[in-house]
Amino acid sequence: MLISKQKFLNIINNTHILKRTIYIYSPSSDQTSGGISALYNLYNLLKQKASNFNIHIFNYDIYENISKFKLNDSDIVIYPEIIEGNPLNAKHVIRFIFFSLELNNRNNILQTWNKSDYIIQWLKWEKSISKYIQIYLPFIDLDYKNLNLNRFENTCCLVKKGVFFDDILNIINEINEKKYIIIDNLNKEQIINKFNTCKYFYTYDPVTAYILYSIICGCIPIIKPLKNYNKQEYINAFLSCELCSLKHGFAYGEHNDEIEFAEKTLEIGKKEALQLLSSEICNYYINKFIILLNEQFIFNKDTLLTLGEVF
């Protein structure tokens, strides 16, 4: 008989076993970095819910000589995808892919990882993979809202990871030519203001959460299309989880039909964006992750996928 995830969690959380330790390898907390914020959010969620594990942040900024830090053989380390090799020499490694390796031109980093390392994907990211485990842990900032202000400015824009997809000089020239208002270096309050006074938000960065937040604020995001990704492929790889996806309220490129569609479906898009950022989605995935961790490391079942199986 099948049992629910919650019932299974209750069973494993009440099983008296020897706890194992998980280290989340991260720099110091930085609220301006989505990836670092995601690592600390993962830490807080596991700390609250994963009762069979001792959870720690390994802040590599504060260690002068990381190689002197000694792990136990049973310890598990979670590395973000930007980390080469295995700095802590852990016997059990999970690679959390927060951004596409292919689009980030970091495919060579795979050669520094072990084929037996486990792979977890924030989103699908790559078109080329068919087997993957998604653990998407959104965290909503309720300060982002539609303030019903007069939208007297036309377009704000974000560059950030856009530099991976286009020449920076081309981006600068286009921003200057179209007189876009750059939000990259603005604080949160200033960005909320721009999302409430601009009609459009043009993003060179195809993976930013600001796509969702701009919709919530009533500002229509226009995403610069990725080479070799049509709109549906982009949605599947960057704007979808198992339970929902963002299909409305944004334009994929500047074609008039796309802009018109985004304008007409903005309210539907807002509902989809709120769902993608909801605590229900986060709870679903953190429970899924805890079950996988217990099955793999407590009950010795091969439930996680290895590097060799994914890439």
C-alpha cells in the first residue's frame, strides 16, 4: 500500500538512528546573490525539518586553510555547481546545480567532479538531459507588490547573467540606445519602485527571479531569447517545476505578438508567479529532498542520481 510523503517523513523522523552530518559549502551570506541566498535557505529548511541529520553551513570565507578541515567518513557535503573538485575531500558529495552548466560555459567543470557524485537540479536547465532530480526551493519576498503607482517610465532592465549570453559591449550599446533604466545596482526598495513605475522590465538574464517579481508588481517582463531555445523549451527549462509553471504575463522577445500576449495575460501570469514562489511548492520539494536523503544515506537505497547518470 502506498503511503503519503508526510506519513513517510513522520516514520523516518521518529526512527531512532545514528545521525549523519551534512555540510553546505557556501561563502558568507549575501542577499544580493540568488545562489547564495538559495544555499542559506536550504540550510534553514533542512535545519528545521531533517531531524535525522546534523546540518551545518561550511563558510569557506572564514577558513585560511580548508584542507586542514577533517570530515568523518559518513559526512555529506553539498557543493553549489560553481565549485571545482572536492575541496573538503568528502566521501559523499551532492552537487546542487543552481544554474545551467552549459549556458554558463562551465561544462569543463564536470571533469573535476567524481562520476559517483550525486546531482540535484534547481531547475531542469539543460535541454540535453532526460534524467534529473529537481529540488526547487523558492522563497517569496512579500515586499514585492503592485503599489498602483503611475507608470510614467517606460522600461527598466537587468543585465547580471546576461553577460554569459551576449557580448557586454552589445548590451551596453543597446541599453544606451533604448534608454533603459538599469536596476543591477539598485537596492530592494529602489527595484520595487522601478517595477511599480515602469511598464516593462527587459531582462538579459533569463534565470532571474525578478521575472516573477516584476509580474507580481504589474511590470511586464520581456526576456531576451536564448539561442537554440524556443519559448516552450525555455519555459520547460527555466520557468517550470513538477507542480506548476509560468506560461503567461511575460514576453519572450520583443515581437509585437509577444508583448500583446503578455499584456493581455498579466493577471494570469501573476497567479502563476505567486504559485511558483509559494510555501506549498517549497514544502513539497524540501519534503521530497529529505525523503531522498534518508533513503540514500540512512536506508542505503540508491535513489539519488549520479553525475554519470545525468550528464
